[in-house]
Amino acid sequence: MSAAADRPVREAADPPAPDRPAPDRPAADPLAPDRLAGRAGPTPFLVLDLDRVAAAYRGFTAALPGVDVHYAMKCNPDVRVLRRLHGLGGRFEIASVAELRALAEVGVDPADLLYSAPVKPAAHVAEAWRAGVWRFAFDGTEELATIAAHAPGAAVYVRLATAPGGNTVPSEGKFGVPPDRAARLLRAARDAGLRAYGLTFHVGSQMLEPAAWGAALARAGTVLRELAAAGVRLELLDLGGGFPARYSTDVPPLAAYADAIAAGLDRLPYVPATLAVEPGRALVAEAGTMVATVIGTAERHGRRWVHLDVGAVNGFLEALETGNRLRYPVADSRGSARREPVQLTGPTCDSQDTIMFDVPLSAGLAAGDRVFLGSAGAYTTSYAGAFNGFPAPRTHVVG
Ligand SMILES: Cc1ncc(COP(=O)(O)O)c(C=O)c1O
């Protein structure tokens, strides 16, 4: 490790984007280097600032009064995050019984959960129902049959498809059905002895266009109207996740999303009694800084490669999912004013393991130097594998 290895710098090197946090975002340095200075020990590790998680949660409750905020814990299920959010009155969205069990440890009442994965293992439905979960998402007749068999009498909500585009992390149309099918499925739910309870959608993760909620709500309105004509009134409208975090460039303020949602709700024939959102990355991404060590460097075809002990496959899988379009703010411990563009890649032999291309970092970065990647609190540790034997990052919390 070089002499400078434990001396984080303030400079955010990639790119020098205007650091003008929107008013509803905590005005903290995205790399929080002062918080990292004392952290020794083996890298890679994620430093997660729970105060920033709490501030982001409060931002949601303030921007969306009357809307239940269910944290989509899949993006960072660290128990300390769960505890902090639970302590603030936060609710949760789950995708498996493992998540349900983790929340039970924290003291969360299963009756407050939303189980929004549209297709679930039958055994998970059964265990969740026994534990007290009573609300389940679905988007097809097979899943409806599973829920009817293993959670008889449960309340079900249909996942609506949304229009593609505007989101940095592609969703590839995996989930959801169009409005006419959604209405048919909810009528079928009623016929199967289930409670035709509501609608949900997910506009796509890191959605940069608030208007996406307006379009999705218009689709929801079509379903509400059609079902009202059949005498069915829904109780839940779940506006999903997709709210963005700031990476290297500004994103629209949460207030713009709240305005789009309010306008969309105004156009509905009626507003269901329970409104919910399921933010994931918007609550935790900016609270996390990944600390990595350079394991080696190389010059290849005129480009400089910096290999870290964390890469796409043991922490930054979203680099792969987005075609390297997520640009994490980066700094390094060398702190040199002279910069050179580097390819920031991982330790494994996987040729797709690169986090970012052409990142301006200190010239002469060498083995032992540290690199700090900001906005790394979401979909990093929870996505990480151990390919080639390189371990997933551990998490240290502060705040
Ligand atoms: C059902 C559901 N809700 C919410 C989320 C959270 O999404 P985001 O992190 O984009 O807010 C996800 C993410 O995969 C999801 O599958």
C-alpha cells in the first residue's frame, strides 16, 4: 500500500459535475471522505451512512404525505438499514421469505408488508401467509392459482406494465400486464375467493422522467374505471419504485416526482384508500461509498487499466446491467492534480468486469492506492457474487 493509501481526498474526479443538491436531498459530499479516513482493514468495503438513509426516508414522507413508504429492501438488506427505517416508522416491500424473516428479526409486523414480486415460489407464499402477510402482487393466472391455493382469502394486487424508456437501468418488459388484462385478472381473483385489492407498477429503475408516473397512473385509471363498471372498487394503488439517486449528475428533485404523481392522481376516477411507494435506490444509494484498493495496473492498446479489488461481478453488477451508463462519483487516495483517464475494472478474469471507462483519476495510480466510489449504497453488496474467489464487500455503517 502506498504512503497515501489511507488518505482519502475531497476531490470528486468523475466528472466535475455541479454539486448542487436539490433542496430535498441532504447536502453532503457524495464521497464523504472524512467518514472514511479512519477506516482501515481489508477492502473492498461499503461505508453506509445511516443518517443519510434516514434523511432520504424523511424526504419521501415529506414529499408524499399520506403515502405509505415501503422500502424495497432487496437493494440493500443490511439489518442496520432495516432497523433504522423501522425505527422511523418505515414500511417494507419484500421479494422472498428470506427478506420476511430478516424483517421479523427486526420486529416488523408482517401485516404491514407488501409482497410485490409478481411470481413467487409457492412455499414462500404459504410461509408468508402463515406469518401474517396478507397482500400479494401477481400478473398472471398461474400465480393467481398459487396464491389462491396457499393464501386463501388473501388480498391481491396486479402489476401493470408501463411504457419503456427514461430509466437508466433497463427493465426489459419483464413484468406487468396491460390495463384490460389487469381488470380481467382482478375479476378472476374475486371469482377465486381472493380479495381484488389493488394495482401496482414499476416505471423502471433510476427513472429520470417524473412524467413516467403520470403515464402509469393513466393506465391505472383505465383499470379503475373498467372495474368500477363491474362493481369492483380497489383499495390499494402502489406507485412502485424507480425514484432516482444522484450519481455523477443531478437528477430531478423529488418534488417534481411528487407533482407528477399528484397530477396523475387528480385524473383518476377515484383514489384508492391506500397509496404506497416502494423506493429502493433513492433511499440508500447516496448513503454509500465503496472503498476499494488498486491491486494492479496495466497499459493495453494505448489505454490505462486500473484493477480494483471490487468490480462488476463482486459489487457493481449494475455496471453490466446499464452498459456502464451509471457513472459513480469517484476519488482516489493519491489526490494528484494531474489526471489521466483510466478504465476502472475489477479483479476477476471476467472480461465484462469493468465498472467504468475513461474515468479521470490521479496520474500514476498504483497498486495499494485506494479508490472511493460514491452513490454505491444500492444494488452493490446485495448483488455481489464471489467469482474467482474475490469476496463481496463488507459493510461498515456510520451515523
Ligand atoms: C417490486 C419492486 N418494487 C420496488 C423496487 C425498487 O426499485 P428502485 O430501486 O428502482 O426504487 C423493485 C426493484 O427491483 C421492485 O422489484
